[in-house]
Amino acid sequence: MRDISLHILDIAENSIRAGSSLVRIGLHADKERDELKLVIGDNGCGMSKELLSRVKSPFTTSRTTRKVGLGIPLLAANCEATGGRLDIESEIGKGTTLTAVFQFSHIDRPPLGDIAETLATLTIMNPSVDFVFSAKYNEAFDYDTRQIKAALGDVPVTQPDVMTFIREYLKEGIKQVFGGNEI
Ligand SMILES: Nc1ncnc2c1ncn2[C@@H]1O[C@H](COP(=O)(O)OP(=O)(O)O)[C@@H](O)[C@H]1O
Ligand SMILES: [Mg+2]
């Protein structure tokens, strides 16, 4: 089964393919409401109403290299298996926002997986795209590549010491919020 971090990678890759310059990712766990909410918003090309209406069913894709599109249907199925849901809002030329809600305590709710590694990979593999991440549970943690890049000046995010810094920073922040990957 796909963990939450792999869903994030999948959905963020859709955003990157849609030409987004900024991808916002929010991961909020709420014990009282028994909810884990993942929100991924982008400023990419958006989807037509027609595409949006069929994107949750398998085999919808705009790829030409292979026919099956499964990223969104898999996320929808994983949400629904916990009694949650996946909502998608999209507007051509403006962008797309996916909101995935899982029942937090449900036995079938996927584990978080390695969120820090996923975010580090997205940052390093897509230096021209900015990522904003916010996590909330025991505490809050925010990550914004625009701030990191401004502080770095001419030094690229792909510089080895910078990559190490980004990984450690994310690992530390996410551990503070979720207490490792145990939840
Ligand atoms: N953020 C997005 N912006 C624009 N179009 C999107 C976005 N996410 C998904 N799509 C469209 O929905 C299709 C299906 O997405 P997905 O289920 O992840 O399958 P795949 O990525 O393999 O095509 C994509 O091919 C793309 O046309
Ligand atoms: Mg996809």
C-alpha cells in the first residue's frame, strides 16, 4: 500500500507537470476530529471541467507515454477506505487544489512514510519550482523553499552541503511535529 509520502510525491509531480512555479503542501493531523488532512495546491495550468469530472476514475491521463493514470484514483481509494474523501478544485490557467481527508485512527489509514525525504527530493529535483510545506499535530512546522533560496543567494539547492542541510532541517522539523514516522 502507498504511504502518505508517496501520495505527496505523486500528486506534487502532477503539479510540476502542470507547469506550476509554486506548490503548497499541508499535512494536518487532528486527534479531536479524528482526521488527517492533506492539502496540495498549485498554480499550474489547471484542468477543464470535463477532465476534472473524470479524473478520479482510473485510466484518465493526459500522458502520451503510457495510458493509465492512477495517482489520483489511488489517493481517492485510500481516503475512501477510511471513510474519508478526496475533493479537487481546479480552474484553467489558475491552478488545482486537492484536499484528501483520512480518518486518523482508521486501521486502513496509510502510515506517513518518509515525508522529509519526499520533500527534500522534490526540492532538489525541481530547483526552479518552489515548495511551501506546513505540518501540524503536536506542534507546527513550516518549510518554504523561497526563504531558503533567498538566504542561499547564488548557491544552488543542489550543492551537496545545502542538500544535507535541507534533509536534516526537514527531518528535525517533521520529527518535532509527528514524533518520527510512528503515527
Ligand atoms: N495538478 C494538476 N494540474 C493539472 N492537471 C492535472 C493535475 N493533476 C492531475 N492532472 C491531470 O489529471 C490526469 C490524471 O492524473 P493522475 O491520476 O495522477 O495520473 P497520471 O499522472 O499518471 O496521468 C493527468 O494526466 C493530468 O492530465
Ligand atoms: Mg500523476
